[in-house]
Amino acid sequence: MNKTVVVGTAAVVIVAVAGGGTYAVLHTPKRQFESNLVKMTKSNDNVIDFHVSASGTGDDTGSASGTLKADAQNENNLAVHLKVNDKNTPEAMNIKMDKKHVYVSADILTSSVKAYGSTGLTKVTKSLDKYWLDASHSVSLEDTYSPIKTKEVRSDATSVTEWFKDLDSSKFKKVSNGYQVNLNKADMKSLMTKISKTKSGKELSKSEWKEEKSSLDPVKNFMIKITVGDKGKSFAIDFSGKENNAKERLTFKMNTKRDNNLKVKMPAKSLIKTEAQLTSLLQDKMIAYYSDQIGSAIDDFDSSSSTATSDDILDA
């Protein structure tokens, strides 16, 4: 056989094997997980549907779901619709944010009242639904809501993805809805250290991060599964563990997409009220409502008294 042919054939085989090896390395579950995670953090998707649920014996048992939307032209304008089921009691909440302010829709009053079955009071609060409370200027809400700094969040997320590169490849696997990594307690503490060094993470003090890490110590059978979908269009976290002989579980799932026509309008100035103004409006509505209730009760009493007197006269 011609030696040139043999050498040429060998070269082709070597290139084929090398190429196949490169493909195999680049398409391992670990590399695919990392690749899709990077795609997610660099994505310009501006619509996120999410669902969070917690189960166990603690007060956190319940679920929350909703949608976060970012303006296609101005990503600082965000709108969040949140539905919370706390021990099967549903409450809805609408929030809008820009660079400086967080606005909470007053329809949270109607939602809360309705959730507890007070149908009469629902009529009272319904007329307040059009108003928005500036939570950034509210004494009771300023620590609960804060503007989301989208660029900072994206930067921090990109930074955190680097952490996964040092994990053992055996922790990654292909699953039906994407690529998954399994983290144990030591992994999670290491990840928390990474997060604590980001801009967002530095909002918590070192002592607070130390306390958060210590809170994991009593948890037995600790496991966190993180799944990233194809092209970074979905993301999920599944935590399970056992504390005080009780099983605990927390799941978080989200799907993303792009809407180039999406616009998020901030509330008109005339509809923005302070906490004191909103309280005053509610008090006026409540006073009017109870006045009507008392008036109706008096009318019913007078009517029944009149009927009783007529009956007495007839009996006489």
C-alpha cells in the first residue's frame, strides 16, 4: 500500500479523534451548564415569569408567583405583579420602580381585605385602587422595597458565574429541562462567600454573612440543585434539607423572554400619595362605610319596633 495514503489516512483519523475529543469536552454537562448560565446573565430578555414555593413546618410555608417586566427602551422602569399564597390565603401586589422610586399600588388593600373574606370592606377600599404609595418615602415600607439596579444585578450575576468553573465536573449532569449542578453544604457556603464580595452582596455586613452561613450548620441532608435551561431561557433552584426533625423544601423557577414593544409607565403624579394621605383617604372611606352600616341598623330597628307596636295594638 502506498505509504502516502497510509500517512494521510492516519492524519485524518487523528484529526477526527482530536476533533471529536474537543467536541466532547466542550459539550460536557459542566461546560453546557456554564455556557447557558453565561447566556442567561448576558441576555437582554426583559420579561420574567417566576414561581417560588416553600414547604415545611415553619411560618414560611406558602408560595409566590408573578411576572417582572422591564421597559424595552428604559430598563430602569420595572413593573412587578406578585401573587402570594400564605397558608392558602392569596394576596396580590403591583409594584413599579424606576431609578429613584418604588411605587406600591394601593390595590394591595383591596387584595388583603378580600383575602380575609371581608366583602363589605372590599367595596370601601376598591375606590383607592387607582392610587400608588411611594414606598421609598414611606416610613413603614422603605426597608421592605428598594429599587432594582439592573446593571449592578447583571454585573454581579456575571461575576458569580465564574465560581462554577472551579466545581468538580461530576457534580453536573444533563436533565430533561437543561443542565443541572448539585451543591452540598460546603459548596453553598463557598458560593455565599463569592456572592458576599459582589456589590449587591456587600450590602450585608461580614457578620451578617457569617450568621447566614452558620444558619446552614443545623440542616441535615442538605442539597441544592440548580438547573439552567437551553439558551439561558430558564433557571431553577431546588433546596431540600431537614432541620429539627422536620423536612424543609424551597423551589424557585423562572422563564424569560423578550418583548421589544414593552413600555412601563410610571404612575401619574396626581395618583401618587404619601402614607399619611392614603391613610386619611382610607379613614374617610371607613367612617362613611360604618355610618351607612349604623344608619341601616337604626332603620331596621325602627322598622321592627313599628311592626311590633302595631301587632301589640291589634292583640289588644
